[in-house]
Amino acid sequence: MKTEINMGPTARHSLRWFCLILALLVISPAGLSAEDKVPKRHAVVFMSDGTEYEGVLQLTPGIDIKMTKLPGGGDEKTGTVDLDDIRAKSRVFTFNFDVVKEMTFSPLNEEYLKKFKILNISNKGAEVKKVRFGRPYPVLKPKCKVLFNSGETATGVVGTRAVFLRIIDPDTGFALETKKFVVRSKYSGEPGQSLDDLVHVQRIKMLDEGAAFARNMKVDFRSFEVASADAESGIRAMTQDTLSRVVVKNDADGKPRVHSSLGENVFLAAQVDGRWVAGWPAEGTVRTDLFKSVETEFLKVQDYYTEKKLLGIISEDRDRKITALVRLRRDIPDPVAALAWAKGTAWGPNSRNFEMDENGELMEFYRLSIWRFARDNESGKMTLIDRGTFCRTRIKLEEETPEMGIAPDLWPVVMEDDKLIVGGK
């Protein structure tokens, strides 16, 4: 006798998740060697040809993702600053899928090339000539923007890695097969093909929570009194390489720790007596000729901030790389129209650039931020390549922008074995 089972949508959905959990348990670290204990995530892989695959995602055991970070998302174009040289000195980050929320791939460079051969090869110093021949073939070099579970973001070039996905049937939840994707730093097609023929991973979206942070770094304040920071704001941290905000909070032992996905060194800021201050070298606030030159170019940056003040600079690479501590504010030019817009918007009283207080009055924002520039030594011209913000604080329209400053006791921050040593002699 043949028995048929009819399942409704709710039952199929429950079965799907049951099978997914079962699949995760089957390939979970329990009973495996340490080498096989690799992060596994429930994810969807989106391909450039429109196909999608859902299942349990992992890398080869013992292998992590390596990414060379690009400043400012890799979109800068300039004729005065050698950004390729700046990129060549960028840091390489290592991470795994456990701390990733989403990865999006887009073109960094697209071109058509031809095969070539070398003529006049000689050991007597004759000229070497490269000759192109045949039909052009497509070449794609992608960049990747990574959003981490911690809220940190980084954009860069990901090294070639094999990614394995145990595909789950979307209707039944049963595991079907294991599919291999190769995420490449460069994709090349065949002669006569187009860029559209290069099928590649376009997006990876995690469907489960994963790990919030990869690293939990202790903070040893050598000279700054943590108790002096205002309780409601505490300490803020921003990574020195990617200028991403990271969480600073006390653990069970009452000691502050910096929680980060990439484990970068950080800049620190705190609100003391109602005033925001950032860890910064005192010499970086002296109005030298370099400081004045940076200030002039900084004020030329075209953006929506109507009030900008340079607080300090850090110069690297023979003044070709400038990190600037800045105070920013945007004035609302037409408060009447802005208030009407804010009240009528679908987002309610809040908007992206301003919002209303509990009494329905408009508020503006000021912020303490770090901007990073590539600088041309001959002309002094600068190109903005990265930016990040410690804090964004509301203020009434008629109020003066509060002063912000530096705190030498919060500088330098030195990383030693996942421990941050702050200040001190």
C-alpha cells in the first residue's frame, strides 16, 4: 500500500528549517578534527547570470579570506596623486565567514585583451617586442565590499578562494548537492567572448547571525582616567586602517574592551565634561606650513558640510598621506521648508540630515570625524580617499557649535597580542 503525505506551506517551511539545522549538525565541528572546524553559515549566493543558490556555506578547512583593502572604495580618479602607489601599501586583512554579514562584488577594472608573443628575444641586448594577435578576450578584476556583523565595512580586492555550498532545496529543505564556486581576483574569458559571458559570484548574503566579533581586545589605559569620561557616552573607537566604528564596552570584569572583526589598531575618543576629545599627537595640532597647506585644501572639499574645522593632522609617507581630525556641521539653509519636509516625510520626524526634538523643533548635527587624504607634494593638492566618524550629536539651530579637541592621554594606541596599550610614557 502506498501512502501519500500532503504538507501545507507552514509544514514545508518548518521541515526546511529542520533539514537545514540537521545539515549544519551533520557538518558541525563535533567529532571532527581541529583542522576541519571551519565556520559554516546559512547563506544565499547570487551569480552574475541571475541564478541563486541557498545552503550551508564554508571555505576550505584551514583557509581564510585575504583581502587587500582599497581606500575610499577604489573609485578615485585623479591625475595629481599616485593612488596606485597608496593602494600598494594598503594592509592585507584576513577573516572568515563567521564574522561576515554580506559580501558584494563589483567591477574594479574591465577590459578586452589579446594574446601576445615575444619577438626578437636575444641575450645580446636586442630590443624585446611584444606582439598582440588573435581575437580579444574579456578580463574582469572585481573589488569586494564586505559588511561585517559588527557594522564594520571594508572594500578591497579578495584573493582567489574556493567556496563550497551544500545546496538546500527551497521547498523541502533537504540537502541536494555540494557546489563549488571559485571567487577569483581576476576572471578571464575566451577569445570572442564578452564581459557578460564571465559568470562569477556577485553577492553573498548570510541568512543567520554568525559571530558578532572576531576579536575581543583588552584596553590598558596608562594615563587616561576612564572614570572621567561622561557615563552616557563613554569611549568611542574607530579603526586606524579602515576608519570603521567599532564597539567599546566593559566586559564582566568591568574592564573596557574593543570588539572588532578585523582586529585593527584604533583611534580613541571620549566625551569629557560635555566636550568631545580624540586621542591625537600634540605635535599634530601645531600650525606648521604643512598644517596650513592641509587646512587650505581641506576647506576646498566639496560636500554638504557648511562648517568645517581642522583640529589636527598626522603625516605619513613624506607628507603624501595625511590623516586629519576634523569637526563638521551642516547648517539648514531653509528651516521652514525643512520642517515641513520632515513632518511630511514617510520616515516620520527623523531624516538623514536633520531631525526634530521631542518638542517638534528642528535639530542640526555636528560631528567629530577623521578624514584621510592622498597629497601631492609639489602642488599641495589633496584627494579624499577615506572618512569615518566618532560621534554625531544633535544641537539646536541657534546654538554655536561646541568646541572639540584632542586628548594626548589617549595617544598613542599600540597593539600588542590583541591588547591595546593607550598613552603613558
